[in-house]
Amino acid sequence: MFRTLIAITTAAIFSTAVFADDTKPAFADYTATLKQEALAKGYAPQLLDEVFSSLQFHERVVSADKSQPEFVETLSTYLPKRVSETRIKMARERYQQYLPELTKIGEKYGVQPRFIVALWGLESSFGRIMGSYSVPSALVTLAYEGRREAFFKAEFYQALDILAQGHISLNDMKGSWAGAMGQSQFMPSSFMAYAQDGDGDGKKDIWTNQLDVFASIANYLKQQGWDNNKTWGREVLLPKNFDFSQAIARGSLQRSEWLGRWAQSERSLSDWNALGLQRLNGTALPAVDISAALILPDGDSGRAFLAYDNYKVLMHWNKSYYFVTSVGYLADLIVAAES
């Protein structure tokens, strides 16, 4: 899912020497075989003729996938860039602009509108940056590259399903180099699982239809267990000589293992109070019946957060503490002026 992929703005030209493998078929031969597989799956020949005649190999897609740079980043350097004053201003404006529609959708799916707007803003800058690659071409290019062939082939077939159902035309099916699409930046599999027809026109258009975008984001969160009665979490102060084994251990983990570590860390707010955790102003945590896990995005020396169940939902969207925290911060700031 794109939620784990960050778009690359500059990509080195990929050396053709990487493909100097006598056992690897030419791209045209690969797509010819793929077309026969698609025919055997029952896709309409007319659809396949249109799609496969449009396929292009994009060296820059492979380059972006292989060359994702590793930045020395901390939450304190990440947040000002992702939750900038400009983005906060734009988020507040769009929240007010679409508040009647957002309110209806929020009530239908049980998701606070501010989180819909925050995800919309962070994923595509409110629909301004969606990517310009042909989604089928990007997916087939990455399947042909081979490192994650099964994954990208499966996404390609999901893209064919979207086209077959008439939600978008081939010419308009644009996205990122990784195949993430529209204003919500859904991979095709996420589209098929979560996209919604927000205005009842019979199409699920996450490219140009704001109501479909809002409903699709809300449905994703709902299906993953969003609790409309809770927020995402809060930043906290830790006491001196705190036992950091109480926090979720860092490291790249499969979701099931990460959830296990969440369960080990999770405690009631009253228990965290007893362990000496405080609000940022130095006062006691609220006396409410909520459980939370302790998250340290930058390790023992960084900022600390008590994360509620909705944080787990956002981590399903994008398994990045930085991204999820930025969603929470932006969502809070959208309505901060109303408080």
C-alpha cells in the first residue's frame, strides 16, 4: 500500500545495465504473457487491448523504487515540513468550505471530519499533488522489475477491475510512481476494498469528486475500527529515570508483531498517571477511562506520546510514527481555533 511509500521528487537515471540478464524477457514479451494471463482470468478483450497498447516501461519508476533516499530525520524536523503554517491554513479553509458535506459523511461513517481533512491534506495536498504516471504502466513496470512482482501484478489486476467497473477512464487513471491513486492516494487494492460513491452518481471517483474522496477516507478508517468517541493520542512528559521498557519497542515490524508490542505497552491513563506521566503543562493526565500505549518515535531521547486505539487505525493506513503523528497534529490544529 502507498501508505508506506513516500513519493520521490528527484530520481537518478536507472542504469540499463541492471537489466543485463539473459534470463529476463524483454518488456514487450513480459506484457504479452501478462495479457494472456489476463485473458485467461476473463477480462474483456477490448479492455485489455486498450490497456496493453498503452503500457510503457518507465525507468524513472524503477529508479524511484530502488533509490528512495534515507534521510536523517527526527519528528521535530519532520512535523514543521508536513504540518506547515501554509498547510494548516489550507486545511482550515477546506474544512470550513466543505463542513456541511463533511459533517454528513462523518456522521454516516463515525469519523470526525477533521481527520478526513488531515489525511486528504497530507496525502495529496488537498488534491493538488496526485502524481502523473499512468497507473497501469507504473504497476506493470514495477512487476517487471521483479523484486515485488506478485504484489504489483495483483495491484495491476485490481486496476483492471476498476477500469472494467467504469469508475475512471484509462486516460484519467493517473497516480504516483508506486501506483497510488487520486486525492486519497489509494493503491488499487485499497480502492477496491474501501472506495465509496459519496454522491450517488454510480462511480467511485477519488480523482475529481471530493464527496467520493471524503467518503472513501472515512470508510477506510471505519472499516479498520475507528472510534468516533476518541481522538488519536497526546504528547506527554516522562518522569526522570523512567523505565523505557514500558514503551513500544522500536524497529521495523510486521503489523501482527507490532500489535503484540502495543498490547504489552497498553495501560489505562490512571496507570500512566501512577507511573508519573504528565501533560505537557506538567499537570496530571485526564481522569477518563481510556487505555493508551506509549510511543517514542525517536527513541528514549525524543518526544513521547500516549496513543489511543485510533492511532492503531492510522498506523494501518501508513505504518509510520511520523506520518500518523502528523495526521493527529494537523487534525487537532484544524479545529484549534474553535476551542
